[in-house]
Amino acid sequence: MPPQSRSRSRPPGPRGEPVFGNSRQYARDPFGFLTACEAVYGDVVSVDFGPLSAYVLTNPADIERVLVGDHARYRKPEFQADELGRLLGNGLLLSEGETWRRQRRLAAPAFDMSRVAGIADTMTAHAEATVERWSTGDDLDLEAEMARLTVRIIADAMLGVDLSAERVRAIQETLDPLGKRFEPDPVRFVTPDWLPTRGNRAFEDAVERLEGVVDDIVEERRGTEGDADADNPPMDLLSILLRARNRGEVSDQQLRDEVLTMLLAGHDTTALTLTYAGYLLAEHPAAEGRLHAELDSVLDGAPTFADVRELTYLDRVLQETMRLYPPVYAMFREPLVDVKLGGYRIPEGAAVMCPQWAVHRSPRWWDDPERFDPDRWTRERAADRPRFAHFPFGGGPRHCIGKQFSLLEATLILAVIGREYRLDYCGDGPLDLQGSLTMHPEGGMPMRVERR
């Protein structure tokens, strides 16, 4: 087909049904749906989610163009701002334009690598406190354990507070109704937020409880943030925000939005990466054995920041885990003007989906893509791979600000666990996955821990 004609046509895609389009297919199995779209229709796929038209991109070159090369022509989509706005407000994850740039600059010192390196011992101490409560033969939910651990770490490192067990429990109790709000559901998608359904009431109650926890944390920290003119003011994110609030640069609402965003987004994805890493190692004893051998060779006691660069196999395990089970399994952008991708015209205001799940498992970019193979991350094997065949942290100016924090945290926690324990998966059959804002194992991750 001539390029000019092709650019005016609509990309191919699965046939939908009246009113709901493809939304019910997607809701039943978002992961199978995305895999099928990539396999059958190629680089650009047209899908219909009822009131929302979307274009799924499965070629790394197109994804790189959206996230990096032409990033100024895109924004976070309106439908996400509407859904997430009640929860995260105008925090760093959702803000746009100059507001986002100002917030990113403000937050950057808290995530500077020199500061993050200094937090390594804190991360290790929290991880050791967690595994000290374990005993050989214990049955536990690894997802819940990792979520409790990572929320304590993000609160300590970025908010400057030591969360009590009661506060951790209060946060965890909000996560289920919050997560259900963002599960694919074609009926809820067309249900007004103001309608007093059971789901809407549960969501509002959870948001209010979580805001109460955040407000208590902020109030507790007021007066401890230090003076910006002092030689060594505290550089955790909440101290930075409080000093900006004192200067009139940040409102109380903006401060709450940023703290809430950090508390939720700052712990969930790392906890899930560790959860899936534990599952994959339990299911692949040879890989677990190699990891244990590396830990025994490198570590002389508790893992430190200096040890991290020597834990090369552990790093490959984490990269391969995020390939097979990316916690953020799809991300969206919205073009500000008509754009052309893969030879097709994508109209202004449409939803553009970049699905990590489908791209990370595509045989076009990966040999034997369903196989857990940490050695695919050796320098030699990774050299010719397209850059955005793997993008668990997004990319471009809006890549995850906490990427290095998260990778260091995951490395140290997995090292602490692997130094002491091996894991046995206690579930029946393959994982059932639940899509929400992030991808969770259905029913948690049942594990039995055995001391090495």
C-alpha cells in the first residue's frame, strides 16, 4: 500500500462488540489480550474500549519515539488524570508542563545517587528486621511481606518517619479497595464516579483513610525539616517539601499529593518485583543455586552498597524478573496533535498504549521469550537488542524518578533474603495475574521459607 494512503487508514485490530468494543475482552484477560494483539496485528493496533479509542504500540522504535524523541508532543492522558486524580491529586506522577518540571526539580535532590547510596544501610537494616521474624518452615504471603517492608523503607528514607505496625496495617488495608478501582471493568468505566455504588463508597473510604495517615505524618514532621540555609538540612523528600511550603512555593494540598504519590508509587512496584523474583527463583532451583553461590562469594556479613556492583547475577535476575513480570504492565500517553506512528495517523486526544507485558514477551525481540533466563542480560547477548524492548521504568524525561532507589532497594532485600533462606512456592499451578494500576498475583504469593 502506498505510504500516503496507508497513513490515512486506520490500523488493524480485533473486532469489538456494540457499546463495549473490546473492553470486555480486555477485562477478562488483559495480558492475553495484549499478547494476542502484538502477535496478530503487529506494530500498531487499533482497539476500542467503549468510550475510549486506543492505539497499542508494540514496536520498540515507536515506543521510544513517544517516550523520548517526540515526548513534547504527548501528555499523560485525560482519562488517567480523571481516575487517578482523586487518589494522587496533582502529584509528580500526574502533573504536566511547567508544574511537573518544577516538582521534578524540587524532588531531584532526594533521589540523587549520592544520597541514595547513603540510604543503603537503612534498606538493609529494614530487610534484616523482616527476615529475623521468619523461621524455617514458615508459610507466608511473600507479596504482603514485601509490601510491608518496602512501605517502611520508603517512609523512613523519603518521609523521615518510622511507621508503626498500626500505620503500616492502615496503609495495607486501603490497597485492596484502591486497587479494585483500577481493575479493567467495562461496566465501572461507564459508571459515574458520583453514583453511590459499593465500589465507589469503598474507594472513597480508602482514600480518606490514606489521606488521614498522610496528614498525620506531615503534622508529625512539621518543625523538623530544618532551615534551607543550614549547612546540612535533612534531604528526605518530605523535608524538602516542607521547606518549600515554608517559602510559599508549595501549598498544603500539593504537599499532601506529593507525599501520597511517594507513599504508594514508591513502594508497590519494588515489592512486586521482589515478589515475582521470589516466585521465579523458587520455580528455577538452578538459578536460585547460582544466586546463593554468588551471595556466598561476595558477602561478608550484611550486604552493603559496595557489594552491589559485585552482585552481577542478582542484577540479571532482577532484570529478567521485570521483563517477564513488569509491575507496570502498560503505560499510556495522549498526543497533543495528530501524529504518525508506524505509518498510521493517530488523532489528537487518542489514547496511545505502550504495553510492557506484550513487548517484553514478544518473540520478535526475545529468543524463547517465555523462558526465565537471567543470562540473556549478559553484555554480549543484550548488545543488539532494541533499547525499548525492555522499559519497566518507562523512559525519556518522565522516566521513573525512583529507578535507582528501587533497583538498589530490590538488590539489597533479595541479597538479605537469599543469604539466609531459600523459597518454596506453595501455590497450585501457574500464576493467575490481576491487572490494576500494577500487576499483582491473584490471591498473593504463598511461600514456605527454609533456612539454607
